[in-house]
Amino acid sequence: MRPGKSATVWYGFGDASGNGFGSMIFGGDGKLEWKSGRWNWTIREETSSNFKELRNLVESLEDACRSGSLANTEMFM
């Protein structure tokens, strides 16, 4: 980072079990993005736990992008 520039660190986590999922992203600006729900039958019964975990992560980041929370940011995972 160049002198005179600043950064804000965001913290996030998620979990996707057999029946449901949840995620939270907390920004240094105090903004909280949270969601949870239950998988539909196809995802619940026909996909692996690794797929559910990855899908939960990707959808959480996509939601944050759509809401504008990640505008003008650089994301490291």
C-alpha cells in the first residue's frame, strides 16, 4: 500500500450443514451483512458438504457485491 492510502479489514465466516446455511460479513465501518436459510431438497440430498460450504461462501460474497458493500475493494480469500 502506498503512503497516504488506508485499508479497512472485513471479517466473515459461514457454515453450511446438511439442512441449512448461514453467513456473516462484518465490515470495519460497522456494517453487518448476515443471512441464513435452509437448503432446498436437491442441494440438501444430492450435493456434498464441500459443495454446500463453497456455495454458501460464493453466494455471501455475491450478495455483498450486489448490495454495494464491496464497491471499490480488493478481496483476498
